[in-house]
Amino acid sequence: MQIENNRIVSLRYVMKNDKGEIMEDNTNAEAFTYVHGSGNLMPALEHAMTGLSSGDKKIFSISDKLLNGIFHFDVMIDDVRTATEGEISNGFPNKLQQTNNCGPEGCC
């Protein structure tokens, strides 16, 4: 399934500033999940990811006038699914109930 409006997208990413300094990195954390086309991300970010599918990786840069800079993203798409009517109307994905599938060492 490809990323397009009204799809729930889960992704991991590294964001760097124009000096190459890491500003955000969630590659070893819970995936960031959003409703594509809801206006909760900068339009340039959504545009850069439109058409990608689960398992895809993409490197791209965007310029942001408000933050006065160019930002570089290394994005890995974990999952893409169709949003429910409720998710579309409120603009946010439903919180999934997490099961405790931790191993014997307590690591998830």
C-alpha cells in the first residue's frame, strides 16, 4: 500500500540540520505515526513521502523559511494502512493497545 491522503503512516527517521548535526533520531524508538494529508506535518514533508510503501527508505532535504534552514531526512517507512473514518475526522491515528510481548530479559 502506498502513502497517500487518508493513510496512516508509521515511520522512523533521522533529521539533520544543514551542518550535518543530528536534531532528531527515532530509529531506535517507537515509530512516529500520523494521518497523511491531515495537515499535521509540513506539506513539503508529506509531499516527499507520497507514493512510498512499507519497507521503503528515502533521503531528502527540505527548506523551511520559518525555521530559517535546510533540513535533511533519512526516512524508513514501517507501515502504511488505510485510516478509519474516526482517524480521518480527528486527524490523528488511534492509539493501538500494546501487548506486553517482552522477552525473558524484560526487553521489548
